[in-house]
Amino acid sequence: MIGLETTFAIANTVLKNKVELEKIISLFSINPRKILNIKCPKIEETNKANITLYDPEKNWTLEHNDIKSKSKNTPFEKYEFTGKTLGVFNKGQIYLDN
């Protein structure tokens, strides 16, 4: 079963108005790095961008054709989420979601 593609959207949808967005972001981005003792990248002029563009208020429904994973089985197909990734800047590459 896939999960990584929708994990943040699930947490944002279910925890909205219960947990601050900043806390959810920290739990997904900073805490794993702390646990694994991996340095958090800094946003600085000399570093390549490593940023996710995200609209925490955008409503969307997961459709079968939207799934990027090779596996397509998920209990969340046709589920309406709040919060959508719009794109990623990673190591000098730009990936935008259509």
C-alpha cells in the first residue's frame, strides 16, 4: 500500500484546527533528521534550494491517475484532502505538480 505521497495531506486534513501547521511540518521534516542525526539544510545564498511549495488550504481529491508510485493501491482514492504539494526544489532541480 502506498502512503508517502499522501501522508502529509492526511495529517494536515485530520489534524487541521487541532495541531498547528508549523508543528506538523516540524514532525515531518525536522524531527526525522534529529532522530537520524542528519543536519538540516539551511536556506542560504550559496546553497541550492531544497524547498517544498505547499498550499495548506487547497482542497483536492486523490484520483487513480494522480498516483505517482508504481503501486496504485491505497484506501485514500477518491478521498478529499486539505493541503496540496505544488512543487519541489531539490538539489538544483525543479519539479512542479500539474
